[in-house]
Amino acid sequence: MLSGVVFGVLAALMQAISYLFSASFIQRHRSSPVMHLIMVHIVIGLLSVISLPLIWHPKAFDISNYFITLVSAATTYMFAQYALYQAIHNSVASRVSPLLGLKILVLAVMGYALFDETYTFLQWGAVGLCIAGALWLSASGGKISLKALTWVIIACIGYALSDISILHLMKHFQSLPLFEAALLSVSLSFSLCGLTSLLFLPKIKSLKLVIASAPAAVSWFIAMLFLFACFAEIGVVFGGIVQSSRGLISILLALFVVAMSLNFSDPIPPRSVLVQRILAASLMMVAITLFSLDKV
């Protein structure tokens, strides 16, 4: 269990780093967030295609047994990414991103209703705390519009379906060493995402912009390796709760880059708002502890 928690925290860290690189890219190149998303996934797709021959395994030839799961993981992920950017377009990232914590409730309900999973009172309490922390984090940035909230909910459903598909994809390769299975699963999934993103290649103004997206893409690729390994070790609900540590990590990273005089993130909010965000993010850390207590 401990290794799964560590993988989840590392995934959250690398996602937060990727967000910083993305914020820097968008600010520096005056890029559309959606175009940046496309360029990032072109680079990730290239990394995936390069990785596949290096970690190819005979089980990967048994594609008929995991094809639907693979397509489901990739398509629901890309749809969720699109919904997320639509939400940000109708609001601001600081209000939208924390609400992705609602994905944990979607996952828990799906697990209970569709897969006969059961959770203890303490675990439901952890889910509730995580949601409360997400709502508090979002509210600290201001009120979100109904349209943006609708897109957030759609994104959460998409991410939840993708997470469940990822878990089943990892199970297909469970006879392999964990990180070999994770790298193979990530490479297969994001090869499809990369191919989809290539459809928008004619809209990219310069190849240099694609290359400049590499830091965000590489850090996201690494984050996905840890995330896939995390889900394989502790499941998608507990993994999602651990992943919510990204809120606190993002705040600490923002403070760090400001202290280092780096212009990589949004300005630090007023002290009262910052304290609220730290307290809200800390609720999520308590949720991780509560959920893990029932696993011991």
C-alpha cells in the first residue's frame, strides 16, 4: 500500500510541475490553452511511440483482449481534457482545477453501483473530506459559473471512466513488473492520444512551439507512469484521493517559484486567500490519512 501512496504523491508532484511549465508556455508564447494541449499530446505521443519498441512484450500482441479498454482509456481521457479546457474557458483555472476533486465521488459511486465495491464509513468520510476540500479550494478563488461547473462535472465523469479503464488495462499486464506494465500501458494509451492530436497539426504555426511544449509534455508523461502504477497498487478511488495532494503541492510549488523570482505561475493571492487554500488542501491530506487507516 505504501508504495502506491508514494506513486500517487509523485504523480501529483509531476502533474503540478507540468501545470507550471504549461502556464509558463501559455504566458510566454501567448498560446491558446487548447493548442498547447494538442502540442503537449503530440510530444507525449512521440515519446510513447519511441518507448513502445523498447518495452514491447508478447502480451501486447494479445490486443483483442484489451483493445476496447485501451480505446476507452484514451478517448475518455481526451474528452475529459477537452471538457476541462472548456470549463477553464468559461471561468479561471484557479476555480476550476480544485473541483476535479469531485472525480473521487464519481469514482466511488461508479465503483459501488457498477462493480459491487464496498467502502467503510471511514472511507466514505475520507471521500467527503476530499470533496469538501475541493469545494473550499475552488470557492477561495471566487464564484464559478453554472456553465463552467457543468463542464467540470463532464470532465470528472470522463476522467473517472478513463481511470477505471486504465486500471483494467494495467490488470491485463499484471504479470509484468509494475513499471514495465505502466510504461507499456502509458505508451499504448498515449500513442492513440498523439495520433488524435496530429489531426490538428495544420493549425500549429511553428514546429518550435511543439518543441517548446516538451517540458510540460515530459513531466506529464512521467506523471502518468506514476499514476498508472498507483492505480495498479491501490485502486482508482484511493489513488484519486492521494492524487488530490496535488492541491497542496501546487500551492507549495507556487510559493517556491515566487521565492526564486521565477515567473512560472499566477501571482500569489492575498494572505487570507492563501491561508484558506492551504487549509482546504490540508483537508485532502487528512482524507488520505483516513482512507489509508482502513487499509492497514
